[in-house]
Amino acid sequence: RKGRGPFRAHMYSDQGPGAPGTRTRYRGGQKGGGGQGPRARFDDEDGDVAMTDSNSQDGSSQHRLWVPYGKKYDKDWLITALQSICSIPFTPVNVSDHSQFYIDDSITANALLKISRKITDKEGYKVTVLMNPCPPPPGLQSELKPADLEHLKQCMAKRFDHSQQALDLNNIRIDPDLVSQNIDVTLNRKNSMHAVIKIIEENIPELVCLNISNNKLFRLDDLSELVNKAPNLKTLNLSHNELKTERELDRIKGLKLVELWLERNPLCDYFKDHASYISTVRERFPRLLKLDGQDLPPPIVFDVEVTPAALPPCKASYFCSEEIKTPILAFLQQYYSVYDSGDRQPLLDAYHDGATFSLSMFITMQNPSRCSLGDYHKDTRNLKKLKDPSTRFRLLKHTRLNVVAFLNELPKTHHDTASLNVDVNTFTNTLLSFTVTGVFKEVEGKSRDSVRAFSRVFITVPAGGTSLCIVNDELFVRNATTEEIRRAFVAPAPTPSSSPVPTLSAPQQEMLSAFSLKSGMNLEWSQKSNGWYADAAWTLHL
């Protein structure tokens, strides 16, 4: 005896339990006796219908249902028996001789699962129904054939009311004209919905009313094409479908609907009251005047379908006043000339003794450059990624010695000074804060010539005269976009002065020589370094 498992148990005869003249049947023959029971009738080569080993690729709600040892049954008898006791009417798809078929939605599939073992065959055995979600069977997702498209077009023509510009596709799947030609048009499948919308676009783009109720729609992704294909659509009937969330309406909120039907969809049961239901729907369709056949209060809307006013052009930089523009530009020119020089040690004089520095980075997928930001990754202090307070603190660089030491570890760069934009955030007598954005490229290592974009916030205090001293420095680095790369280093860089060391007075030259001797730097870098505190330094030494 083949081991068939518990799929089909002996229970009652085909006359049903309790009927006159019936008795319980047993697997091993008569009760208390031996010998081969009725199970021997299965001693042939048919087996269980194997489960489909496939993964859903399009997220559809197809479900495969099958009856173990289904070859033993007449296909028509089995489908009729299932339809007679299932609580939800259904039409099976792609029925095979193995009593395997497909159902479009989970509600009907679960209803069929509940009637498993509630049908008894002629020999008194229970019929088991099994189910698993799966992608549509092969062929159901393919495009309709030209001949089928022509039949569908004729069917839609019969359902179109030219006087009202209305198309009625209610329960189109069981339309006799399509069924007689064995054409399966199921609107919750992409191929069917695409065919319908194509016919609308080519033949009735002026469509005003559309009824697609009773089509087991569980999502509206494919219907979103109507926004462009039928721009005059004002009335849409989606009732008696399987839409489970109001978020599906976002797919079609571009339609300028004045009447909408949603009743008998699961989403209607999720609202605490009718007012919230109306409010939620009207958020998507503000011009709506009628919902599920009921008039709504007139909407309060503003006509925004006017030519938008032209926005003013963006300013390259913003300075609070011309008073601080010159010092900031001079500061940036000197800062980045040192930063890009290869030796950033002279930047010590640009920072306050208690200065703080932090680095963060982000990789944009719009156009990642050919090299990653690996050189910056280990020190990034992105607060959205770092939750550990100790790590956050450790990645802050405190005091000017630590700040400049860290800057020396960063990749060598060449900044495009023509790309720099400056926005002044705060300007007082004791504090100046501004943001600098632009692009640079790396000039050494594996990332050589990679273009980066950056944003840098400097918080500075006066350092005597017009000089600035950095107390806080925040650097943000990311990969440059395609457009930023295209525009980078196109404008010519400012021509450097022919005299890098300006003519100094005798006392100034004496002081500069002393500073050079003490610091070990040459005269040019000694003057650049002293430039951070130029006015104060000259006054101090004089």
C-alpha cells in the first residue's frame, strides 16, 4: 500500500453523514477484519500534484490551489462541487487535468481553503484542498494576441455609451463575447489592464466615465496610466473590488475626479467614521463632489492651474554686507591656498587654541564617482548612523593641534575656487558664521582626480583688525553629481600675484626674518602664516 499521508480520510459515503443506509468506512476493510481495504484502488502511478517551485516576481496575489490525487476525479465534477459550497463565488483560472487551478485574490483562496475536507467523493473519502501563493501561471502574463485584442476592442465598443462618454467594464471577465472566444481578460493582471488602457488611448481618449467595478482589483499601479491617457476622466467606479488601503488611491490622484465609487472594498471598513473616510478620499481628490453616490459639501479649493510665477535667480553667494565680504573672501583664498599646498601645518595659526572640528560624509547614488569615499569613511561623524555617545565624542577633534593634525591626514586636494559659494549665517561684533560650498578633486592616491562636493561651516571670531580665527569647523563631503563634475574646473583659476611676498617695511622684514628663523619656515610661508593675525602680529612685534 502506498503511503499517501493524511490528505484524504475515510469519513462518509457520497450520501452524506447520517443518511439512511450509510455506514462509516474504514481504511483496512471491515471493522475488526484484515485484508486489503479500499486504499488499494490508489495502487497506480499517479501521485500528488507537485507544488510549483517559483517565486513571485511581480508581487501579484495569484494563488495556486490543487487537490492531491486529483487525477482520480472528473474535472467538471470537482470544480462544480467546490463552487457549490464555497462562500465566495469564484471562477478558476487555468484549470488542469490534475485538478490544479489558480485564484486571483487571497480572500477567495482562503474561502476555498476553509472548505477543505468538506466534500465527500462517491467512495466516502474527504477531498482535501491545498493552497500556496505563487506568480501567475505561464502564459497568463503575456500580451494578448492581435486577434484577442480585436475581440476585446469590439467587446468594449458594445459597452461604450457614446452620448455619455461612458465605458462600463463591470465584471468584464465573464463577458459572453470574451468567454465564447476563450479570451481571459482579468483586469488585476498587468497585461489585461495594459490592453484596456491602450484601447482607451487609441479610440476614446475623451472618456469621461469609467466603471471597473467587480474586477477583483487589489492594486491600482497599472491604472495610473489613465492620468495621462484619459485626462478628461471625471467619474470612476472602483466599487466591489479588493482595495485594502487608501494608499492605493495615491496611484491615481492625478485624475481630476468629481465622482468616485469605492463601496464594498476592504479599505472602507478601516475608518472610524464616515467623516474621516470622506476626508481621506478628498485629500487625494480635492474636487470630488460625490462619493459612493452621496453628494459631498462643495470643496474649498484654489485654482492653481495658472502659469507659475518665475522664481528669482539664485544668488551665487550671500553676504550680510559689503563690510564683511572682502575679509571673508580674503580669508578663503588664503585658507585654501594653504590647504591645497601639500603642507597644511601653517593652518595652525588659523584656528583658536580650543577649536573643534568634525567630519561627516554621504554617498549619493545619482552618479557615484569612480572611487569611493573610503578615505573619509572611518572618521565620519554622521549622527544618524552613530548612536554611541562615546564614539560621537571620540570623532570630534579638539584643540587646534589635533584639528590640524587630522587635516594633514585627509587626502591632498585641489579646490575649484570658482565653484565656491558663501552664505553668511550670523554676523555680530564678536561672531561670524558662514557656510562654504563647492567642489574639489583629489590629487594623490587611488582616488586621484576624483571630484568631490563639499559643504563647510566656519564659525569664527575676530583676531585683530580684519583677520579671522576659527573656533568651530564642520566639513561635509560627498561624491559630486554629474552636473557638478561637468562644471568643475571649467572657469579659469584666479591668476596668482606676481609678487607672492609683498614689499614690507624694514621693521616688518626684520620681524618676518626672526619669525622664519624661529619657526623653521621659509620667508614666503612665514608671511602667509603670520597673515592670519597680520594686524595683531605687526602691532605686537612693533
